[in-house]
Amino acid sequence: MTLSTTPNIEGKKITQYLGVVTGEAIMGANIFKDLFAGIRDIVGGRSATYEKELQKAKELALQDIKNKAEQLGANAVVGIDLDYETMGANGGMLMVSVSGTAVTLE
């Protein structure tokens, strides 16, 4: 399954547009991760804990659109858009939403 943020794949011809597919993943961070991420925010630097959670959410959302595209008979998803949001009272939930167009390539 080819995934692309571009509207087409160079050297390939889109033979059929099968529809929009979407995928979402919401990841909660536990109190210990929040505590250590908060300390990291105070002293500066990157929060590896949240980066790992965000990466995991992105992979789950992309897998979701791949599965949905395969169910439609697609062999690619083009025009992929990734959106990242925080949710919850303290922003303790990370959400990744992905959308794209399922297509068949020749």
C-alpha cells in the first residue's frame, strides 16, 4: 500500500478514485508521563515520552486508513493530511487524525 501526501504518485496512473478514508488515534498520557514531561518543559528540551506517544498515535491512524483503503480495493492513498491536537482539560490526550483519498494505481 502506497501512502502519499501528494495528490498523485510520480510514474503511476490513478485508474480509480474509491473515496475518502479517515483514521484517528487518541492516546492518553498517564500521570507519571505527565509529571516527567512537565519537568522537561520547565528545564527545557524535548519530551521523548510525548514524542513516542505521538509517533505511536500517528502509526495507528495511518494503519487505520490503510485498512479502510484495502477494504475498498485500493492499492494507494493519496493527498494524505495529518492533523495533531491535544484534548482534555489539561491537554492530557493526544489525537492524530489522518485523511486521504483511496485510489487504485496502474
